[in-house]
Amino acid sequence: MSDPPAPAALERGLSTAATVRCDRAVSEPRRPSVRRRARWTALVTLVCALVGALGVATGAQAAPATGSAGIAAAGATTYALGALGFDGGGDSTSSVVGNGGRLVLVGAYVVHWTGERAAPRVSLERRIGSGRWATTDAAVAFTRGGLVVRTPAFSTTAATRTVEYRLRSAPYSSTAGTVQGSSVSRSVRIAVEDQRRYTGLAKTAWTTVRPYCPDTAVHVGSLASKAGDFGTGALLLRVDGAVRGYRPIDVRAVALHECSHERQWLDYGGTAAGWQRMTAAAATRFADWTAPAGARTPYPLERPSAAITPVEHAADCGAQSVNRGGYLGYGGYCTAAELAAGKRLLLGHRY
């Protein structure tokens, strides 16, 4: 399993000459220069980029000072919504979940204001199939990292149903301030699958993981040299078609290994930042996979793979904890403590 993209950096532009860039995998923000001009009030532009998505850039602007301090204090604020994406999903605008699955969305915005900045009133809208857009009751958080919201649960009786989401900023005027104009973000699409319609290997895999990953989708296809995989920014386990020829206990081992990865994602918040915390926790609990001399195990004791990592070993031990005797995808040995921690994760807790 590959690591998810690192969160993008946040920068601020404070002058007409400033250019703000929010790039992938930037750990420290670059600070643009600031120019001060007499008799001009600063019109500050904030750019909040998507976590794990491509960066956006804009230039800051300046506005003339108003003739009255009272008018300047009242001011006006404008929010322009931009890109919307899946936390941990890179620059993808589509994803997959099973019935009931929820994902974290992160949206970019640019805000301009004079006087006192007014807070935004942003809602998450949803469109099912080709229907009309409707406002949901999902709470949208306004953060320095972007607009953050978790999609509401949705289920279908169809094999697959497409659900589209977008953010909308609404104008208003009150004693708290004035927001001018309405703005709508880019939309994203989620394919929601009814797992009860699965057949064959997909049905077997989902039946196996359902107690631990009930909201996941399962796809069967060709994965080259991999038996299965899971990617962040979705709730989707993929299994290679060749797994049909495995022993039933090893089919379950593959499905549960990938389900353990999904729980690593979900139990730590379903965000790229949470994945980093999980990775650090796994490094303290699953860094030893060497079998002691004379060890006897219910599973084939094999030499650890050169590709083994604490995150992968944790997934192997999680699968082994509820499927004793299945093979370990990366080889090695699971201690009693590792088995207990792996099971705790599958049950919805952290390491």
C-alpha cells in the first residue's frame, strides 16, 4: 500500500505583488514579501488548499481606504469557493464507498474583505443521480487548512448510485457583518455501491470484512503482483482475481489485511493528518516481526518480505487476530501484543 499524499501547506498574501502558492507535499510554507502603502487598507487574501490535492495560486489585492472610520469598520466580505476534493485522495474528483460510507471533503476558498471580516455561511449540497441539488445538514468547518466537511451517510438499493457534492457560500447581512455574493465550489462524485448485490469473490470478501468494515465497497480485478490493495480517500478494497484460487482461509486473510488498512484510515479520522499519526503509532508497536527461536505458529512461518513495514505488518497481524492460520502477506511473526493491538484496531479503536 502506498502512502497518502502529505497535506498541502498554507500561505498568505498581504500585498498586490504577492503570489500565494499551496503545493503538494510542502512541509514549510514560503512567505511572500509584504509592501506597505500609505492611505490604503489591506485587503487580505487567504488561500486554503486541499489536503493532498494540487495547489492553487492567487494574487492578493488592495482596496482604497474609505472616507469614514465607521464605514470602514462595517465593511464587506466576499468568499470565493474553489476546488473541492477528498482528504487523502490527491486531486481526484471521484471516489467509491459502500452503503453508509462517509468521506471527508476539503474545499479551497479565497476571502476578500474590508473593515471587519464576516464569518462565512457555507453549506454542503448533495445531488443524487440526475436530481436537483439539495442542502444537507452536514456541518462545514472553516479552518486554516480549508473548508472541511464529512459527507452524510447514504444508502441505495441499486447496484451503484452516483451522489454528487458541492459547497455553497450564501450572502447575508447582520449585526455580525455582511457577506456579499453567492459562490459554489467545484463538485465531486461518489459512487455508492449496494454490497448486498455482490457475487462471487466480491461477495466472499465483503462477507468476511463486514463485521469490521461494513461501509466498504469491494472490487475484483487485475492488480498485477498484488493480491489486494486499499487507497486513502475512498472506502474501497480491491482484490486480484487470482485470489479465487487461494485456500478459503487465505482468501479471508487477503480481505482482512486490506480491511485492516481501511480501519487504519478510519480509526484515525479518515484524514491525511490522521494517517500520519497512525503511521507513527504503528512504528512503536509493530516494528518487530522476527520469530523467536523454536516459535510455533498456526500460520506458515515465512521469512519477512523486503517490503515489510510496521503499517503492513500491523495489517497482517490484524487479519491474523480474527483469522488464525491464514497466511501473512508480508511474512514474519506476530507477537501476542501485536495480535491484540491488531484486533483492537479492527474493532474500531486506535493502537
